[in-house]
Amino acid sequence: MANILVVDDEMGIRELLSEILSDEGHVVQTAENAQQAREARAAETPDLVLLDIWMPDTDGVTLLKEWQRDGYLTMPVIMMSGHATIDTAVEATRIGAMNFLEKPIALQKLLQAVQQGLARNQEKNRPTPVTMAQHNTVMGDTRTVAPVTGTMPIPAQVNVAAPSNTIDASMLSFDLPLREARDMFERLYFEHHLAQEGGSMTRVAEKTGLERTHLYRKLKQLGVEPVKTSKKHH
């Protein structure tokens, strides 16, 4: 378990990263701007920081420079951005960032980068600078963490099969590890509502209280994959 600080001005990104990292067993603190990040860093040293580059008050690269100047850059920092150039990534790594993730962030690459950062934090006597080749590996995964305002296609209406007969309430057990039991319940929960609402993501979102973008990602994460309505071609 590690203490991770997530700094991003988009609420959807903060909430999603916090949920993913909490599921991995980490303690997550969030900040929506550079000032909140300064206060969090002054209060305690996190084991890792995920830092967005483009923020309204002070950008992430400037904050990174401040921490380096003031002796606060004692933890691994992973930069995030959906619009940064290669020059910005190079500058961030030169200042001291250990990695750079391009939005939309590939889920597996996010977890790999976090794991690498935490491992590096435990071996401070062997720092390894991040190369641009390593930066390029953060792209290409089809499972993504996109901003709520991003361009991820979300089907308005989908066809969903009836809830799978291989998963039923009798399979839930208090003997299961918490994460497995929760995932199983969530699959049953969403399959039920998808079947009840005829595959309408809008109605399911209203019933479950989730934003449609978050709902769509949640279904992908659980392996409940609705299929878009399509016409047959002869």
C-alpha cells in the first residue's frame, strides 16, 4: 500500500484515478490545482505523485520546477497530459519527472508506471532516468482512462444479452476476497439494470447514478461489454 497524490483540474479524471488506485490497495489524496498540491506536499511526502501538466493556476511543469528548487522533489512524479508536446515531455523528465503518460491513459500502462515509480522510490540509490523510448510505451493500449470531456464513443442504445446464467446470486460468498466479491456483485448489478432497461446506457446511468462515460468504462472494466447496434450486410 502506498500514499499517492493525484493532481488534475478535471474532477472526472481525479475520481477515476482515485477509484482505480484505491482498488489496487493504495491510499489516494487528490488536488484540483497547484495550490492544493503545494499544501498536500507541505503536509506530508507522498510515495508517488500523478501530476497533470495543463492546469488553470500554475501548470504542472512550473510546479515541478518549484518542488525541485525548494527541495520537495523527493518522490517519484509521473506527468500526465492530453496536449503536451515531445519538448514538454523532455523538459519534464529533465527537471525530474520519472515518466510521462499521454491522455487518454492506457489503464495497464498507468498501473505499470505506478508500480515502477513505487519500486524506484524504494531504491533511491539507483535512480533511472526515463528515456523517450519508455515514454512511447505508454501509448497503444485499447483500454483507456479518458477525460469526461473526451471523445470516447459512447453508444446511446445497445443490445445486451440477458444476464449470464454462469453468474448468479448463489455464487456470492462471504468466503471470497473482498475485491472478487465486489466485482461479482457489480457484474450482477449492471447486468440486471442493462437487461431491465433494454440496453439503454442513458436509462442505466440514471438508475445507477453514474455519468454515462464513467458507466461505460465501468462495464469495460468488469467485462460486461454491451455491443453496439449494427446493420447486417449481405
